[in-house]
Amino acid sequence: MGLPRVTVFSMGGTISSVDSGGKGVEPTLTGEALVSDVPEIERVAEVSAFSFRQAASPEITVRDLAELAAEISGQIDGGAAGVVVTQGTDTIEETSFVLDRLVDREAPVVVTGAMRNPTLPGADGPANLLAAIQVAASDVARGLGTVVVFNDEIHAARFVRKTHTSNPATFRSDPVGPVGWVSEHLPRVVLRPTGKHKLALPTDARESPVALYHVALGDDGRLLPEIEAKGYAGLVVEAMGGGHVPSAIVDTLEDLASRMPVVLASRTGGGEVLRATYGFVGSETDLLERGLIYAGPLDGRKARLLLTLLLQSGASKEEVAHTFDTWLDG
Ligand code: ASP
């Protein structure tokens, strides 16, 4: 039997960044070059590599990802056992989350990158790419949706976050931890996320910009009215603790929530937004009564992308609330 077929889409980032005579390294290596730099890949899979974008990952947009999701689905339908996406680590937690919503296939979609560029000692790109291809080619990762393979760990897109500016062990999935790992070249999966939460975007999906607002000590909310004035279609509030804001901004939030979906997330980075504990003005009970939508366990960045995709797919405010509400139940 031949080796499984794996498609690699490269999108730039540190993994592909070398010195090109500019101020610092830049993402110039193609997908083909990344694959041919790791001879061990030949023993794992038959790989086709495509350079989908060559950029630093802050340049990637939701529109790019919708296009990439369609390409990925096409590759899987054409017989690929799995797909690997290489890109910058700065936005992996967001891009993997979007791909996980948009690609509805059993075959694994694996996102990876590098923290140390190829010009540095201990560059981690080659090992990450090899491990990503091993996971993409393996049966054990089928049905997991989109995962991030990094530093020999397998992380579910719905939980993963970048937690360090330079450490190769930057990706973490609180509170569950990785869903598996790669040991001696063998992928092992020990946890499976519940539910799939797939979304299909219409071909004429309308632009639906969603603002992300981080609440901080002493905030008086003077920026908030600008959100509607600037044409945003929705807002995610990263509130303090269990979902709390200064009382000075509650009226403005209530006003916005009467005209656009306003989702209440937590800035803490762990746990669910509360629903029924505190009663002060600006508490979670107060804000939910004023029409804000509960983000559950999703952090602000992932909640913003889910709201963006829901709005693009034409969901009503009730459908948006229902999706966030039932997220944990699958
Ligand atoms: N700035 C880079 C990027 O996200 C960082 C990286 O790849 O690690 O494109």
C-alpha cells in the first residue's frame, strides 16, 4: 500500500521567515521549500505543498480563511488523508478556530508553525512540520476537527491559546490540556472534544465586522459609542472576572445590545462567564438582564470569531444567543 496523501498549505509566518536583506527575517520560504527541508517527511506521507499566502499572520483575514476552508475541503474530497496548514503563531488560536467551524470533514486539519525561525539554533519549524504531517496522515486524529500540533502536542482548536512571546512551548489549552501528543513519531489521542459546531457560509456572505472591547480598571466607556458609529455589526466585551464591568458603562452597553449582538466574555483566560452569582450593577446577572449574550467558556478572541461567522451566515440575535448558550453541550 502507498503512503497516505497529505496536502500542505503554507501561509508564511516565522516557520518560513529568513533574512532577505531587510530589517529582520521575513516570510519568504514557499510551502514546497518547507517540505523539502525535512527529508523524514518522505517516509510518512506523499505530500503536495501549496503556497496559499506568504505573510506574517496578523495579515490573515476571515475572508482568507473561508477561501482556505473551501480549498481544504476540496483536497480532502479529492482523496487527501489530511491537511496541514503552516502559518505564523500569532494568530493560530484564531485561524484554527475558524477552520474548525468551516471545514466539516472527518479527515484531520492540522495547523502548525514555529517560534524560532530557520536562521536560529534550535529552529522548531522542521520538527513541528514533521509532527503535523504525522498527525494529518494518521487515523487516530480523524474526527477531531482542526487541531494545532506544536512542540509534539496536539491541541483542539477550541481551547488552544498562545501564552508566551518566544518560548517554543507557547501553546496551551486551559483547562483541559492537549488532547494528545506525538511520541517517537506516533500520534496518540487521549481526549475528544464534544460536539462539532460547524457553520456554512453563504457564497455571498456579508462583511460583518465585530469589535473586541477589553474592559479595564476605571473604564468610563467613552469609546463604546464609536463602535456603532464606525459600522460594527456586533461587539464582544472582555469583561473582568466572571463577567463584570464598572457601573459607568452599563447603560451604554445596554443601549448597544438593543441594536446589535453584544457578547459578554471574560478577560481572565479561563473558566466560564458566570450567570447567576453576583447582583451588583455591572455584574453578570445585571448585564445578561440588559440583553448581553453569554459567551460561556469562549475567550474574547474566539467569541469574536464565532459571532463574526454567525453574522456572516445570517444568524438572528436569538440564534447567536442559542449557539453560545449550547456551546458546551455540543
Ligand atoms: N509574527 C509571526 C507571525 O505570526 C510570529 C510567528 O510566526 O511565530 O507571523
